[in-house]
Amino acid sequence: MENSISNKFSTVDEYIAAQPEKARALLQAMRSLIKNAAPQAAELISYNMPAFKTGRMLVYYAAHKAHIGFYPASVVAMNAFAPELADYKTSKGAIQFPFENGIPEALVEKIVRYRLDENELLTKSKKK
């Protein structure tokens, strides 16, 4: 990952500006997609990565050496989209979008909307 421990970011703009040129456009695309899918979400830096939250964490994303990492912050979401994620390298909570393939816009938007619904349900169940 490009951001080292000595590089603490305080804003998403600062984070994106510090990344290699090939990652910046993809990071901006990811940022725009998430903002469009979740306009009410607050943008922040968490774990030294760009993130969005709506009361609770929604998603994270980050630049790596050869891919953009996307972190839906939910094993449930990862499982729900497993068939659509089959072409990507994934782990329990991460999806890798290789630089050369770009960002799968429709998939990212669907995952963000799913996470919005999931967070809303979790918030409602906690209030009971």
C-alpha cells in the first residue's frame, strides 16, 4: 500500500493527492460513485484510508500497488455479492479492482446501496 505509517492523512483530498498518478483517477472515480450512491454519507479518513459512514461505517477504499481495494465493511455484503465478485480477487472483507480493469461502476453502486440498507436495518434493530 502506498500510504505508509509515517504518512497520516487528515482529508480524502490529501490521501488522493499523495497517491501515484495511475491510482488518482480511479480513486476519484470510486469517490464519485460512492457519493452518488450514498449522498447522505459523510466522507472521512478511517484507518488512514478514505471512507464513508452513515452513523456507522459504510465502505472504505484505498490505493495499493496495482489495484484499488474496496472494503464494504460487511461480511454479509461480501457473501451477498459473491457471484458477481467471482472475477475479482477477494478476501473476507476486501475486493481488489486491478488498475488496468478500472472500477466496475454498477457493481460498486449496488454494493454501496446494499450497505446503506444493511446499516439502516442494523440501526433500526438497535433502537428496539
